[in-house]
Amino acid sequence: MIRKRGSLIFCGAFLFVTWNAILALLLWSRPQTNQPGREQGEGAEGPTDDVVGDVLRMADAFEVELERQKEILLQIQSHKSLWEPLLRGGRKVVVTPPPQPVIPILVIACNRVTVRRCVDKLLQHRPSAELYPIIVSQDCGHADTAEVIRSYGDKVTHLKQPDLSDVSVRPEHKKFQGYYKISRHYRWALNQVFKTLSHSSVVIVEDDLEVAPDFFEYFRASLPLLKSDRSLWCVSAWNDNGRDGYVDPGQANLLYRTDFFPGLGWMLLREAWEELEPKWPAAFWDDWMRQPEQRRDRACIRPEISRTLTFGRQGVSLGQFYDKYLRYIKLNAEFVPFTKLDLSYLKEETYRDKFEKEVYSAPVATYEDVKQGQLKGPGPFRLQYSSKDSFKMMAKNLGIMDDLKSGVPRTGYRGVVSFMSRGRRIYLAPPPGWTQYDPTWS
């Protein structure tokens, strides 16, 4: 806008000088008329029979006129500070940055009134209602839970899953009815976000999650990476092995790539949903997401220290893993300004090369030394496994999660699980030359 106005000023000044020069020439060539008290030719400098002399005098006059116009332009320039605000309507010109993308937060709710704890924390840490609209989608038709959600008024959008009927399942799956309803609800709610409300991304949390102070900052910063790197398909706030003592408290800004789909506070793009929705499963959607057919060798981003904490022991999973692992997950308390950090190290080739070099240049430690805390030096150290059984034995006895989904260990990247043990970084890793996961490891 400023350049456009500057061009207009320049054109105006050029026309001003040109017009005055033409006017001078016209006046010069205009024949003189008799005026009272003045004889014809007295003091006149009109055309004569001396053509060369006339041209020279005309050039001198033209030069004088140009000098005069130059002086006028210099005066205009010297008063720039006065005339610029006038051209702008008396207001400062503010360059408006491009609009920031809206990232809705979808809360999956059912029949737990403790959804209030989840929504309260979201509202407490949310930096902008416009950029992070909160959508609570409720299944089950539970009246008390619905009343809690309604109590927030226009601070949240309350959606109600219309189909509350039982899902037709095989007799042996009758006890899994809850998993079928959850999968149906997810499909409906995500269609509402992407198709009805036309959002381009979403962060999904369940009603038993509490978020960290930099939860929104984390997803805001990682969204451009998710959009630009086709080898990624989600960003998660969760570290499955993120218990206190198993993470580095001094590395709150550390992020990883992982081949394991973590869930528990995760971001998805509309393009990914358009791929997944037509084949969405009837039940067990999270394990379905971990299958090779859905993952397609893509990774997720996850943090060293979790940005979500689950407080829901009771649910359809009947507290599986909760008492042993989940209740001890460390929730990040330090605000990390992720949007001001360079996250390009998480791009696939850069990350893979650096990660593998760090893992396989680390000295090999024995399981006994790690278990008994007899490692010498600051680390990191590599603890090598060679089979499913050796992985599960070491993982279980060292206190990290030992289950595998389609051959992928929790938090694993190229078969490597990173965790802290007695203050030292340990990489539980396959032998050098790893190429692919074995889906029969489960």
C-alpha cells in the first residue's frame, strides 16, 4: 500500500513539472500584444528572425524553469512528515499479519461429570477463544454430564451424539459394547468438526484428561510441521513412558518422532481424516490406528514430558495400565515457548540421521548394569534387544511399558525406545541395521 501511494506521488510530481514546462514553452511562443503604456517590442523577448538565437534563449528559459520546479519538489520532500499522514487519512499504516489458523479442541464426553476438570483446565490455559474453540461432543445421553457441559454457556459448543442405540455385535463381543459405541461416537464427532463445521485441523482430548499450561502452544507450533511433512500424520501430547523418573525434567522442550500412535491428546488434519473415515472401524479404533495399513510408515510427534494427564481410572478399559503406569505420568508444569523455537530438526531425514547416529554411537550397556544402577559416565547408553522376548523382559523389569502393537513398542522410533533410568538416558534398541517392524510381535 505504501509503495502504491509513493508511485502516485511520483507520477503527480512528474506531471506537475511537465505541465509547467509545457506552459513555459507556450508562453514563450505566444505572440505579444500591445498593452497601454507599452510600445510593441519594448522589453519583449518574443520570436525573432534569428532562429538559432531563439532556440538558445528558449533552452535557457527551459533550464531556469526546471530549476524552479526542482526547488518546489525539494520543498515538498522536506515536508514529507507532514503530507504522508494526510495521504494515509491521518492514521498510521499498520501491516496486518496473515490470520492464524483456528485449532478447535474436541472433547469426547459420555457419562462422567468430572468432564468439568477437563474443561476447566482447557479454559484456564486457553490463550484465545477465537483461535481455540472448545467443542464438547457428548455420547450416552447422561443428564448430569449434559448439565455440567451446559453450565459453561457459550464458552463451549455442546454437541450431542444422536444415535444412542446399542450396536449390533457378535455374541462374544457383547462385553465390548462400550468400545463399539466409542468408535461410533468418534466417527460422528470428527465428521461434525471437519464436514459440518469445516475446520482444517482438530486436537482431540477425552473427558478424563487434564492439560498442561503450554498445551495450546505445543500444538500451535507443531501444526506447520504436521502440514508440511507428509511422513507425519499426527501430533500427540502424550509420552507412554512419561512417568516421573523416566523423563528428563531439564528437557521440557525436547520432542521426538515416534512410530507408535500415542493418542491421549492428539492433533489430526482434515486430509488424514478424509483418508481414514471411509474405513473407520466398528470398535477398538486406537489399536486399528496402530496397524501398518493405517500408519503407512508415518510417524507422530510426541514430547519428552507429557502435556496431558489422565485422571480417569474407571472407563471401558476398566483401569487397564492405570494403577501401574498412567497415574504416575508426569504432567509438564514449565511453559515452553514452542512457537519461538526451531522445530525443523523433527523433519524426517534430519531427525532420522541424527537420532540413529546418537543411538548407535552410544556405548553398549548390559541389562544388569542398567538394572542395578552401575553405569559409569553421564550417558547416553544403548541397551540392545534381539527378540520380542528379550525386549519384553527388559522393558518390564526396567519399568517401562512392554506391550507392542503390530510389532511397534510404545514410544518406539525405528525400534528404539528412549527413557531415563537413574538420571541417565537409555536407548533400548534393536541391533544396528534395523529395517522394519515385525507385526507378529504383539
